Amino acid sequence: QVQLAESGGGLVQAGGSLRLSCAASGRTFSGNNMAWFRQAPGKEREFVAVISWSGDTTYYADSVKGRFAISRDNAKNTMYLQMNSLKPADTAVYYCAATSRQYWTGSNPGSYDYWGQGTQVTVSS
């Protein structure tokens, strides 16, 4: 059974940092894109960042560009999201996602086949 497990969420003050991890089990995603999405209360799930299978290509939502960094370690079947200069607007449940497709999936949540259970990130002002 394929599982994605996020960790690293928590409560942080504005301006602080957190590092999220997404550990995959049940299959390897070393040949597939992986991504982070988030969902704030009362809002739709939104794209945060995506990384190619090799890690050479990344793409970010404008709202996090320059503050967040996505990375992956294929040897560990794990993806990361380093979040710096956090703002209250970043408060959300953060989900990792992986695709079985062999092409660039970008920011479209419909292109991702596997999802984690989410980890809460709360940024206080």
C-alpha cells in the first residue's frame, strides 16, 4: 500500500521557519514529480510547490516564491519543504502529493494520484 506521511508542522511566530518532510512508502517516486499543496480553513486547496523527479526543476506559487524551498532525497524516498519568513497567511494544512505520471504535472492537483494526510502549520502574528 502506497503511503505519504507528512511531518514537521507546528506553531511558529511570524518570521519564523519550519521544515516539512514527506516520507513515501510502498513504492518509489524517484522517477516522478512530487508537490506540496495547502488548504486554509474555508478555502480551496492551493498549490505551493512542485519538484521534478531529479530535483533539477522546481516551480513555486507566487505567494511563497523566495521564502519556501522544495527539495527531495530519492535515496530516502522523501521530499522536503523549507519554509522561511513565515506569515500568518501561510497558516494551513499542508499536504504532500505524488504522481504516477511520467510527464510534468505542475500545479494541477488533479494530476497527482497519491496524497498524504496533511500536517498543520499555524503562524501567529
